[in-house]
Amino acid sequence: MRYAFSDCVLDAGRHVLMRGGAPVATEPQVFDLLHLLVRNPGRLVSRDEILAEVWNGRIVSESAIGARIAAARKAVGDDGKRQAIIRTVARRGLQIVTEVAVQPDGAPLSAPAESTDAPRIRYLTLPTGHSRAYSVSGAGAPVILIGQTRSDIAAEWRLPFERHRFEALSRRNTLIRFDTIGAGQSDPRPDRSAISEQADDTLRLADALGLDRFALYSQSGGCAQALCIAAQYPERVTRLAMMGAYAEGRAVRDGAQGKEAEPLRAMLQTARSRPDSTFFEAFLLAYQPEGPLDSVRAYARMMLDAASREHDLRHRDVINHHSSLQFLPRITCPTLILHSRHDAVHPLSEARKLAAGIAGAEMVVLECANHVPWQGNAAYDTYLETLTRFLAAEAQ
């Protein structure tokens, strides 16, 4: 039999655990523990049952039991603090708290239907007349995600490696995602590309949702907007988390002009001039050299469909020539800066500028080359655990 839960499938017959479509290496005792739990979804499995199943009734130390439980949680993308999949009942036992779908051998591998149900898309009409698409998922303290500028909130949700991240962020927070004007499900008319205009649009969305205070999680090009909001509205921003951020765009920090100022722009211009996605995949590999390759291909296709060539180049120019240095001393909220050590898009020195300029900011360096770690990268679990723990702290 096979058991599907969260984004995992445990195949008992083949003794294989899959997570996000990729196999996860598990020790035999860890696999046996997971097998016992998924056979009893929602039921409290006692300590005696665990000893009988996993250790054949032998007496073992509490540290040995605890180590196997921790390994089981890590294998399915959970941890002892969140306990979103495996819950501990003190001195009683363990319980699977997510839905488990039982699938007969030979059936296509699939996760429970609830993990693919996309949040409903809603629209906000801005004073400019543009309509902005957004979605809300989860419950808890609100977090507004400011991502890259060529997004599609519907298509991103259908990508398993992105949905896994969104669902993790939604477990203990209310997650608000949106598409930039000119991209995805938002108004396709000429967009508002200035950082200040984008920040105004995000604040209007917060106002429409009745959010007096909220946290911001931003990544890549969206970080400039988040820094602007946090600096200008310190009374509204409770926490600020950034991944792959920069203090100064390449033209500003390098002082270069023309084609030398931004080789990525030249790559983007060439990639967007071709009818197929092959060249765009090569461009995206500059951001995500560690892949996984299937994720690069899927994300490249989404990005090509999400926005026009003109939209991409216009926003690339804004990022290239922008500096956020003037905002840094004005940011007062708790700030987390996540950055990959070998990021070739914005070097680690940019993260250090941010950490030095924002009072009390914490910086976590990930052993990764991807601009943003994806599921399947060695640094992904550390990235996601650090991020979700930081954002959820506001609700405690």
C-alpha cells in the first residue's frame, strides 16, 4: 500500500518515501516509525506500540527514541517546534495530524487533494484603475509575500516545490500573495515599475484587507519594495524577512554603464527574444545553478507566460539602478536576512551591507549557490525552518 500525506508518499511495498516527487533517504527504523503512524492517521499511537513496531519490543533509551522521531519529522519536512505533521503528546505517544490518503499498489502517486486546492484569487482595484490579483491562505499573524516581479499566483501554486513553501508559511501565519501590475493574474496594462509605486500598491492591498500591522517576507527584486515600506511605515511592519536581497543594484555598486552594467539584462533580452523556453531556462540557471533542473524548466515556463518581454526589461532596469541604503537606518522592526553563500546574482557582500545598516538585523548564510533555495536543494530545509520560525514568532 501507499500512503499520501502533505507533499509526501510512503510506499510500503517498495520501502520508499517520496517528498515533493523526490526520494528521501530514511533509515529502516525511521521508515518503520512513519509506516506505523500513517497506518493510524489521527489516532494517538502509544509509546508501547512504537517500541513493539520499531524495536520489536526491546527496551531502548529515550535518546534513541527521540532521535528516530526527529529524523522522521525531518524526512517529511516537519520539526519538533511546528509539529505540523507529527504531533507529540507528552508521555503518551505520537499522532499524525495531517490527512492521509491510502492508495493501492499500482495507482499513480499523488498527494491528498487538500494540498492542491489553490486559494481563491481576489481582485483589488487601485486608484489608478489597475486591478491587482491576490490570494489569502492560512491563519495567524499576517505575512505579505513580496516576490519577484514576473509572478503568477495561480501558476505558482500548481508548482509542487513552490506550493510546499506556501503551505509551510501558511501553517502558522496568514499568507497574502499577489501579482505585480502587468504580470500574472493582475492587470496586463502598462505597469507601475517604480519602487515607490509598487510599495504604494502593496500598502493599499494591506488597507483593503484591514491590516494595520503585518510582517513582510520578500525575495530577490521584491526586497527593495519591502525595505521601502519598512522604512517609511515602521509603525505598520512587525517583522521583515528577506532572501537574496541587495542594498545596491549592479549599476550603482559597480559604477558600470551600458552592457557592462548588467550582463543578466543582456541574457534576459536574448532569452525573451526566442519563441521557446530553452534560452530562458539558461538565463534562469544563472539564478538557480543547483536546480533541480525539472524545477528550473517548470519555473521558466511559468515566468515566460506570466509577463511580457517589456515588463521584464523595465523591472530589470529598475533593480539595476536602485539603491536602498537611505532606507536602512530607518528600519526598526526585527529583521532576518537570508542569503546563499555562492549567490552569483547578488553577492554575499550585499547581504552584509544590509545587516550592517539595519540595527539589530540577523543574517543567516546558507550553504547554497541558488538565489533562492528550492525544494531538493541541500539548504532548503534550513532556509524554510529558519524563515517560518522567524515569521511565526510574531504570533507567539
